[in-house]
Amino acid sequence: MPATVQERAWSSPIWYTPSAEARQGAKPGVTVADLKKKGAVALTDAQLKALIVGKSVWLRNTVTGEQFKVVYDTGGQQIVYHVNSSVPQPSEVGDVAQSGYLGTSQAYWIRNSRIVTSLADTPFEVTVYKIGDQYVAARSNEFGYANYEILQKPPLNLLDLGKEVKVPPEAEHGPM
């Protein structure tokens, strides 16, 4: 029997730094500090319960443009639906798309003005801020950035979830 040799490659982390031109062209993210300077206020436990418990909440990731739905039932369970399965999923939260397809729920609770949950055994908290008539959310593991907008209306077409959709005025207000 011939000898078998198995080799493995290993590398140190590879860091990418965009060029100065690319950095200048990038849109800056919104931070929690920016929101607070503009008068945003974190929702209280009671306000969070009124906003999400027993409801389906549509969100948009303001970095990627992805839209998805989170169903928060009255028994303290949540399921994330309509996650684009072709988008790489962060390793710390597991395959969120598959969990939604399978109907796998996760526990959530509201404590200290935050929605506390765990995805793939990784706990994190979400703080929701109100600024004007808009709700913006910041996850505890995203370094002070508020990367989620709670949509006031669900998407018109589920096939267009990954796209920015322009709504004609007559669709918003009905036929004239």
C-alpha cells in the first residue's frame, strides 16, 4: 500500500485596507452616537413590547439593503423569515435563512430597554431608537452602528426583497 501524505495550508489573517479613493467614496454608517445627537431616544421595555410582541416586524439592513421579517410571538419565541440564502451568513449567528425555512424559533425577551436573543447560541441585544416617525435598531455586536431600519410597511413584492423598490405614488395611496 502506498504511503499517504496529507498536507494542510494555514495562513495568518489577511487584512484588506481599501484605497483612499474607495474610502472617500464609501457612504458613512450611522452610529448610535449620531442618532442621539439628532434626538433619537431608546425605546422603553413597554414601548418595545407594544412595537414587537405578537407582531411581524419587517426590517432593512441599511448596509446591505436586505429586507427580512422577524415574527415575535407572545410566548417569547421569534423566527426570522425571508433572509436571502445567497448572502453569506455571519458565522456567529449560523444559517438564519435555513432556520426560517425550517421554522426553528429562538427565545427572546425584553429587558433593560433591549430585545435580547440568541442565534446559534450567540447572545446579543438589540436597542431600538425612535427618531421622528422612524425606528432604527442597533445590535450589540456591531460596534456602535445602527444598521437596521424597521420598515413601516412590508415590501410590496417578496421577489424584490433584495432590491430597493420605488413605490409609485398611486400604489401608496391607492387608485385615484
